[in-house]
Amino acid sequence: MSSQDIPEENLPAEQDAAHGAVGVADEKNPFADPGLPPHEHRIQDIDERAAKRSERAVALLFTVSMLATIGFIASYVAIPNDKSIYVFPIGHLSAMNFALGLTLGVALFCIGAGAVHWARTLMSDAEIADERHPIEASPEVRAKVHADFKQGAKESAIGRRPLIRNTMLGALTLVPLSGLFLLRDLGPLPKETLRHTLWAKGKRLVNMNTNLPLRPEDVAVGSLTFAKPDGLEETNEDFQTEIAKAALMIVRLQPDNIKDKRELEWSHQGIVAYSKICTHVGCPISLYEQQTHHVLCPCHQSTFDLSDGARVIFGPAGHALPQLRIGVDSEGYLQALGDFEEPVGPAFWERG
């Protein structure tokens, strides 16, 4: 339907004066402004029922976007990441990836399609000719921009179309939640795994080289021995993960050379047990100086004094090595009397 077929009283009252601004060619101005073609009114401009249909269509698209966003979140939570599905003709795909891509694509497409349909059917489509102006914005131009913004807001009918406004705001509010949920895939949540190791009360100290339980007489004064918890074998699936937290270094000192009171209480006949994991970036400590009782991390030269609570005396490490409290069991083997009282290795932000 064109404006030629519509009674004049049904046409919008506003007419753009620029439509009649047609120039005439002469000697001074051979390229006259031909003006704009006659404006053709849309059916939505003259028929409120058609406008309502367009409004409902836009609202439907925004509503579908909201439902798709909710589906994105539900798919992320409910679908196992190892589940696969067959999609013809692509083949086997990850069910979670397929669902996430589909729902997020629908959510974004519907927002875009709704905005385009809104602009093409309900917002003002009058052509406006505007003269070029200097780049510098004058007070008059700023005032005009503000006036144009208010006029655009008025012509968008957002105030008179609460259904569109509310569903659009709902769709735009929910879509960012998709990005927030994706942040969870930066890695598995550590929960309490960084705070605990395999050491527990009654766990024997096993020599890493011989794979035999240690007795006090096996550790000579001035020697350095590496130990692991009893039951942790290299054939275990989680061996690397657990040994990275539970690796232990055993040093025997003369009790008179131990300066820290708690270190002496947690030792057994001068045998002290400390985490082998450097508190800087987690490198394994392996260098021991017998005369000074210092251990050195080979990565960045952090140095710890094992005779004084393994405090840091040099290097970038932020805190002392955690000590494991040890004793002997009924059979005379060295055993742990509990887990480390603080997390081993480098600090982390949840540590508190």
C-alpha cells in the first residue's frame, strides 16, 4: 500500500520541508540540487494494527533472545563436557559446545533482528538533508545534537511502546551473563585441593630413592633425604599432582643447632621435615649446604635457613617453607603426625 492510496486525513501531519527543496539549474549553478523523491509512508505509519503487529514481532524476537540466553546457561550447567552428539552432515560434536554455540547465536541474532525490524517498521524513516558543518562543535551544534537526540527518542516511540522497551532491556540484560559463565572455564575450581596434601597422622615417610620406609637411624647428621607419603606410587594416575604438593626433604641437625622452638618440638631427635616445594614459583629445592644448614632453590636462588624455621634469608620467595610434624610409630619408622598446617608452595589469592 502506498501513500497515494490512503486518504489525506490518515497521513502523518509532519512533512519534511527538504522534500520540496528542489534547485533550478542556471549559469551560476549548473548542478542543481534535485531534491529528495516523494516520501512513501509505511503501512505501520498509517495503520495502528500493523504497528501493533510489528511491535509484537519485535517483542517476540527479544523474548526468544532471553529464552536462548537462559538455555545457554542451562546447557553450560547441565550438559557434561565429555558428552558428544552426531549432527548431520558435520559428524560427531561436543554436545556442550554445540548447545552453547546454538543458544548464544540465537540470543545475539534475535537482538539484532529485533533492533533492525524495530528501526525499519516503527522508528521514523523520514529522509533528512543536513548541511555539512565544521568539525569544531559550536554551542548551537551541541544544542542541536541534544534536540535531535530527544527528537530521535521521541520518534523511536520507546516511551509509547513499553512492551518493546521492556523486552529489549531484558534481552540486553541477560546476554552479558553468557560471558560471565564462560569465565568459569578458565580452569577447574581449586576448592580445598591446594590446602591439603596426602600427609596425615600415621603416614610413614618413604625414601624417594629406595622406596622403603625411613627409620631415624637411616638419616645421618648433615645429610639430605627426599621422602614421599607411604602408598604414593609412580604408577598412580595422580602421582605428579600429589607429589607436587607432598614432596618432602629430611635433614638431621644437632638439636643444639635448631634455633626455632617450634621447629625443635616438631622434629624427632634433630630430624626435621620440610616441604621440598619452593614458596616462590614452586620449583623443587635440591641444594643443601651442610655447614650453614641452608637450602637453595636452583631456579631463582631463594635461600632458606633450616635451622631457623626455614625462613627466607635471600631471594624472591615470600614466606618460609612449611614444616611437617613427625615422630615414630610403634615399629620405629618415621611417621607424620598430621598434614602441613599451611598450604605448600607459592602463595595464592584465596589463601588468606
